[in-house]
Amino acid sequence: MTTLVSARSIEHGDAVALEWDDGAVTRFHAVWLRDNALDEQTRSPANGQRLITLNDIAPSTTIDRVRAAPASLTVRFAPEGRSVSFPVRWLRENAYDRDHERSPGWAAPDVETWDAALDAARVTGDYSAIARQPAALAAWLGHVRRYGFAKLTGGPVRSGALIEVAERFGYVRETNYGRWFEVRTEVNPTNLAYTGAGLQPHTDNPYRDPVPTLQILYCLENSAAGGDSAVVDGFRAARRLRDEDPAGFDLLSHHCARFEYRGAGDVRLSARRPMIELAPDGELVAVRFNNRSTAPITDVPFADMKAYYAAYRRLGEIVEDPAMAVTFHLAPGESFIVDNTRVLHGRTGYAASGGTRWFQGCYADKDGLLSTLSVLRARNLAADAA
């Protein structure tokens, strides 16, 4: 573990500079440290929530004394005279005195992009194992966090079993399609997913605000010819576009597309978002790509529309490139989950006669999955330390 070597007040007490045993120097402002103090008067011991507002902290707050130890830093704040200790590990993990310049399209350190070379077996879990073993569940959820999708085998072949998958980490998000929906051919379908037509890789429900962040598709029958599932990493596709055509990437990330759904008389949904969504600092946040649900795009200036459509077309070509897709044929009792803000899913066409294909799908939200993953990992760390 990195050790704190020394600390000194700088800028007339407005900040502190910390020197570490690896030679790094990080600075923290007095107001930042006071706002993030870890003492019981600042944060609830029960839940960690902050007990004060920024307006409770004097604008003139400075550091009038600082003491460094290998594992902690103690700071006394003026004018209130309060002393607070910070673990050095916490300070290092939360340091903001670093290079913030990143190229547009960067991703979090625990996100790994991929293409067709990814072996689906690498991200496959066993239904019984994740139900009984917290470590197996943590590993499976970790695949979803890192790669944006994961498979599951060995599940029961019964209607509604996909809900049990969702409840391993969170809650089902009910929509106008119901708590879950049937994916099989219908005589008068309200959605093209309910036909035997092949589907271009896409993200689901881009016409919602907020969009469902997770989708589970669970196989109950699959004897029809065709109907193979495919997944494409939208983050890798967006980065490939960025590397080929930076100007086109900028157009798709700076201008909003429009999406809508009018599949039934009592449902009219619409949303306005970029096809490639970036955070203000350029982090790749989401990809929305669904040709079936794209409404007339009206938020691009006339001078840019031709180039916008060229970039849109190229993104579609990248998405459909076989070198981008991981494909698999699900058997009854198998399922897969996708991060619907990142991974596109599609399928090949299948014959509506001579076999059956019956999937069930549902939506859930990523915050529940990430929360469960964080808790499981914390417990594993605590167990390892015991």
C-alpha cells in the first residue's frame, strides 16, 4: 500500500500538499476536505450520508494545522477549530489533483471493449451456481459490468424463470410490454421483434426516458431453423467510428437523434438523445441505435445533415460488420443479459414453420446490479481480510 510521507499547508491554508512514498504529490483544497470529512458530526455513522450542507461550512475555511502519519492525515480547520482524520488510502483513491485531459470516447477503467474475438464461454455463468454461491454471482455480475453482457446456462425451462434471474441482483422494470414480454411470432405484431424477421443489432426502447438499462432474454423453445442471437459492443463500434472519422463521431455525439414508438393506441413514447452519448468530460456513457424506432431527425443543422447521415450510415456498417459480433444459439433454459446502454443485440431470421422459437424478455436497471456487485465484492474483501 502507498504510504504518506509528508504533508504541508499551502496557499495560505487554502489547500494541503501530500507527498507519497512513490514520489507522487497530490493537493486537496481545504473546503473539499471539510465537505468530505468522515467524522460522525459530518456523516451519519449508520448510513454514511452527509449531515451538513455546503452552506454550513464557512466560505473562509482554511487549514491551520496538518499532521501526517503513514496511514492517516489529520487536519484542523479554521475558523471552527475542528480536527478531522482521513485514511491515506481513502485520500489516494479520491485524489482529484491529476491530469483530467482525456480524448472523447474514453471509458471507465473497469470497462473492456470487445469484438467477435471474445469467447462467449468467458462470460457465461451457471444458473444453479449463481443461485447458491455469492462468489459465482459476483463473477457473473462482474462480466456484465466489464463486458456489458453475460450468458447463463442450466436454468429451468418454465415461463417466468427470467424474473428469478433479475431478482438475483435487483428488480424488474415494468413497462407497457408488461412485467415480462413474449418474443415469438404473432399474427398482428405490435413490434417487429414478434415476427420471424431478422433484426439488425440494436439497443432496446431508445424512445424511453430513461431508457431501460438492462435487458434479459430467456430461451424456452428454440427448434426453428435460424434465430441465432448476436451481440455487438456499441462502445467498441463508437470508438471505431471515432478512429476512422473523428468529425462524424463528433456529429453523432453532439447532435440529438429522435426516437419514437406508436405500437398501440394507448402508447406513444418519444425521446431525444444522441446516438453516441458522452459525459461533459468525454466519457463514453451510452449508445442508442435502433433503426426501427428512429424518428425524423430534426436537431441537426442543414449544413451538417449530409455529413451526419454519412456518419450514421458508417456506424450502421460497423455494427453489422461480422468482425464485431459475438453470435450464439441459445438452448432452452439458457439466457443472456445486456447492458442496454452499451451492447446491441440482434438475431438472424428464422422460419415461422417447421419449428418453434419462444423467448421471454424483461427489463431491469443497472443501478441494482452494480449495487449488488459492490456489496458482494466488499464482503469478499472483508472475508479475505479476516
